[in-house]
Amino acid sequence: MKLLYFMFGHRPGFGYGHQEGQGYFEQKFDTTDGMDRTHVRLYSTCECCETRYQVGRIHLLSKQELLNSKNNLIKQRQRRN
């Protein structure tokens, strides 16, 4: 059975999302680097074999980066009008 999962991949588990058939990934916070970004690993659990596996990795933006991107969006909308 593990050979099939190796060849075709695991089947992600679906938790209790706000829409039917959508679940949440588990997250593990790793480190914060020198650019103030937090590294996060995303995990899911296979519905069939119940193996926990890594789905992906992301960077969480700092508060300042979020404010900058929000301000840039506001400026772009103002230019269009």
C-alpha cells in the first residue's frame, strides 16, 4: 500500500472548514530570519493511511510588510479613479 502512496501521493485529510470538503493544514513555526519573516511548514494527514506529511512551506510577512502592501493597494486604486 505504501508503494501506491509513493507513486500517486497521499490523499489529504479534510477537517472542519467553513465550506464542505475544505479542511485546514496543520502548521509548525520554524524560525524568524533576519528579514523578520517567519518560516512555517504546512502539514496534512492522509485520509487512508493516516500518515502525517509535509504539504508545503511559506513565509509569513511581518506587520510592516503587510502595511506596506495595503498602502500600495490603496494608492493603486486612487490612481485608477
